[in-house]
Amino acid sequence: MRRLVVNADDLGADEGRNQGIFEAIERGAVTSVSILVNGPGLKDALAEIRRLGKTRGVSCGIHLNLSEGGPLSGALRLLTGPDGRFLGKAATQRLLMRSGDEELEMEVSKETNEQIRRLREAGLTVNHLDGHQHVHVFPAVVRAAMKAAAHHGIPWIRIPDEPHPPGANGLACAAMDEEIRLFSGLAGEARGFLESHSLRAPDRFFGLSWKGRLTETALEAMVRCLPDGLSELMVHPGRIMSRPPTGSFHSFSTSEREHELEILLAPGFRAMLAKEDVELTPFPP
């Protein structure tokens, strides 16, 4: 049996991203969400996702964020700058490539557990964990993330290994190709920690190569080659806001996000799923 989780990242980033994700859920194209607990659009998202989680059976996960906005766990010496906010994507990735830095790993653990606690405190059942910009598979994070997931009873974790997805030729630029190799390599190493933490990951992962460049052709190629078991497709649908936000999350709702939403809502995607007998599903309990 072939099952596919379509997981929308960054719920809570802003109202435009929230709107696009909720449209996709209502139309049956998205079955799971990953929530930015420190996102400025979190309050806007919570009531609606509680309702949709019950009526649509949508699964909710933590989108661990260590690179943008501010931390939730108080003062952090290494993960934040003089302004008390996270360091941004590039600087954070360089920092999190460190292995064996006990102080850094303690800060990561503190913030990871606090973000999970806040989401559970909001009344949501958290059944999967992934990372904003895939920080959860970086050397300074992976053990703390898996330990926190196991401690909080979160059974699923994303392993973003996507070495050569179908239908992706020509979609990614050289810089994106390098990033895909980085994430896939780190993810492959992270997979080795699953069993010792009693965690599960989908059998296949898709979405790195298509971020901002999703096409109907790519989706159809993916659906045709899905293996038996559970696969995850990472997506980023959204709507352009009439008054774009400022600050760390200002680039989250763009024309690329609207394009991705329209591709997901196109009849061809659902028709291909039906033709290939692929079941859309949330993450199982």
C-alpha cells in the first residue's frame, strides 16, 4: 500500500502563509502541518488548526526554529546575537555544524524542549518533529532533537534525504544543489539515531528540490515512483499579503508560495493520486 503525507511547513510564519495552508487543507491537498512556535502568525493559526485538526484529521508537528526570530527559552549565549535574536540562516548553519560543543548542545536542548512545550501547552497533539531549514539534522542538534521528541512522546521525525528526486532535473540552481547535498548527507547520518530513540521516519522524503519551483510534472513523476509504505512530501503553500510583514519572517509569503498552492490545488494532482492508487494521509499516531 502506498501512502503519502503532504506536510505544509511554516504554519504560524504570517497570515499569508497561514491562509494558503488552510486553503490547501480545506481542499484536501495538505494532510499535515509543521508549526513555527515563535512565528508572528502563530496566534492567527492556532484556533483554525485546532478546528481543522478535528474535522479534517490533520496531524500537527513542531517546526523547530533556531535561526530566525527570537528564542522562547530566555537568554542564550551562542545561538543568539547581541540583539537577543537568532543569528540567521547562514550563521546558524555554520554554528550548528559543530560537534561535541556541550554548551551549544545544552542551549539547543533548552530551546527545543521549550518550543515543544509551548505547542503542547496550546492544546495541540504534537506527533512529528522537523526543523526550519532542516536544523534538526545538524550535528549540534540531532541528538537533542531526537531525545526531546522521545521525551515528549513525539513518534515521527523528518529525515530529509532526497539525493535525486524524479522530475527535478533543471529545477534547482547550483547553490540549491549544494544545499540539497548538505541536507541529504546530514539526514542520512541522522537516520542512524532513529532506532536508539524509538522514533520513526517516513520511508521516502520529497520536496527539497522543488521548494519554490514545484510543477505538475514533478508531482506526477513523484506519485508514479512512490514505493510501498509511507512517504512525506514537504510543501510551502501561501498567499501574498496585501501588506507584507517586516522583520525575520518578511519573505515567507511570496508569488512562489502562491504558485505552489495552485499546483497543489490543480485537478491533475488529485487525478494522478487516484490513478496510481495512492492514499493521502496525516502522520499516523
